[in-house]
Amino acid sequence: MTLKPLSTSALEMPRSGIRAVLDLAVRYPDAIHLEIGQPNFSTPEHIIASALLAAQQGFTKYTPNAGLLSLREAIAAKVRRENGFPAATENIIVTTGGMGGLYSAFTAVLNPGDELLVPDPGYPNYAMVAGLCRAQVVRYPLDAETGFQPDLESLPRLVTPRTKAIVVNSPSNPTGSIIPAEGMAALVAFARAHDLYLISDECYEKIIFDAQHVSPASYDEDGRVLSIFSFSKTYAMTGWRVGYAVVTPEVAAIFVKLQEATVACASSVSQKAAEAALSGPQDCIETMTHAYRRRRDRALAILQRHGSPTYTPQGAFYLLVDISGCGQNSDQFARDFLAQEKVAVAPGRTFGPRGDRYVRISLAASEEEIEVGLERLCSYISQRRSQ
Ligand code: PLP
């Protein structure tokens, strides 16, 4: 018997091009991995110790949907102190990583047929989740020539009566750009002028090199900004799956229902680990950011030596490398480059059509892997360009 078709929105969801490269890379056990955004640092010891203790002390059960009160208090204090906008426990929902927060934000805001403005290039999961909500993704361009900043003059032309929200990601994956204060204030003003929600993905807020992180919610006047944060990158805690959203109490009540229906709550042990991360020493952030900055500078030096057009990422831990003139789209390029040179990179196309000129390398790998991988990439690019 032929079974009925499975869910259209689930079937139509594009697969991440990064995972596709990762699957291919399994064939090459000695491949250098520059495709995935996974810090090569371990979670700091004091955080792990707190989690072990928490498990022994009985933090092994469901927590409230919104998260442990003690953690939400610590998060609210951090947001007031470091992100510069008012927050109380009623505004905080602890989520299963930034992805859990983004999923709830999209589900809370979007109706089928709504349009959502997302950056191009931008994190692929935005389009994936928007598709599940049956919303239409409208991509707003970020170009190297303008420092990958949103163009505030052309943005209004993308707005229609169906536009519901805009996603803003600073520091950005995959460009590493940071939106400065005046740009962020203008984006919030744009959202207000067109009555849009602004979903702010701040998962890389602490990985900054030469700029300052600005939270759009610090310009919010009427609760239209939904702010999503994560412990994953700040404290090298990707596997713990813990992040948080800062939203109005009305939106928080929706998040609570959504979490009950999907995950109940973030892992109790991970929540205690997150509490330790916030209350413990913060020098691990400086240590890791320093290492990412060094790797960025090494990477830029290699690109410059090879005469490759480049730009300076100001945060996150990614760098887009221009492959235009190589005669291949970025998917084919990443596949062939892996097969020939045994280096896995992320095809830029997975971040949107404007990404197709690039492959993305991750600075979360070791310095040596970055150097060897990037040298091979630059030689491969000049070889292809001269063909
Ligand atoms: N947002 C961006 C831009 C990311 O790159 C990632 C992960 O790579 C996330 C959100 C979600 O990360 P997590 O769910 O581990 O917090």
C-alpha cells in the first residue's frame, strides 16, 4: 500500500549545505574541518564541575517550562548590566540553545503567508524554520562592498502589507560583521515605522574583536524586539543546548506553551551549568576571543599574501572567502575542493543566493588547521582561476 505523503513543509525544508559537506567529509578521515561552527575549546572546568554537582544534588527532573527561577534571575541581571535594556524574570525564557529560542520566536510571530525579512547571506536555519511556519522568506542583501551592513535605504522597498518581521543577526554568521549603534537604532526605527517585529539573533554577542556589540532591544520602545541569546559560543557549550529569549511577558507566555508542547524545558543539568557560567569567572571569554582574533589575523595575512580579495570580520568566528571566477557554484566547489585537497569548507550558497560567491571557513578550528586549510584553498582558487 502506498502511504499518504508526509508533511509538505517538512519535506520541502532545505537541508543544510554544511551538513551535506560534513557527510561527504566522513570519506576522508584525515580531512581538515573548516566547515562547522564548533569551538575547538572545551567547556571551562568550573562549569562542568557545577553540572556534576547539580546532577548529584538532584537537578535531574523537569524544571518549569520557562526555566529555573535562579537562572532566569541571573540572566535578567546580565541583560540589564551587559546588554543595557530592562529585563525581569518575567521577560526571560530559558531555551534549548539559540535554535530553541529562534524556533519559538518564529512560531510565536509568524502566520502562514506572512513574509519575513532575513539577511542574505544569513544563517540557514532562519529559512528552514520560516518554511515550517509556512511563511515566505524575503532576503535582504548584505554586500561586501558595504561591509555586509543592511542597506537602510533599500529595506523599505522589500516591505509589503504581509511583512511581519525582520531577522537581525549581529555579530553575523557567516560574514562576521557587526551592526554599529546608529545602524541598529535605524533598524529598530525601520521596524517601528513599518510595524514589524524584530527578531534579534545575538548568539555571538561576546565573540567580538574590533567593535562593540549593541542589542537592538536597547532602542525598543514598544516590545517589538524579541532577543535571542545562547551559551553555546560564549562559553564553548554547544552540546549543552542552553540559550535564552528576552521578550515581553505576553510573548513569554506563548514561549512557555510552545516549550511545553515541544521540549518541556531546557535540560535541568545544563541550566545549572549555565548558572555557573554566568556567576563564575569570565576570563574564558577573553581567552577564546583572543584566540579567534589571532586566527582571524593569520587567515587574513594568508589571503592577502595570495592577493585574494578580502575584508575584516569584526566578530563571530567565520570568514567568507571569495571564489568568484572559479567557474563553479559554491556547492560544486566545496565538493571538488574536499575531494581533491581534503579540506571541508561550507558552501556559501547554503546562506542564501548572495553567498554563492563565497565559501565560509570557520575560525573555530585550530590555528594549524586554519593555516594548512587556507593555504590549500588559496592555491586551489588560483589554479581554478587560471584554467
Ligand atoms: N544563530 C546563529 C547565527 C548561529 O550560527 C547558531 C549556531 O551556529 C545559532 C544561532 C544557534 O546555536 P545554538 O542553538 O547552539 O545556541
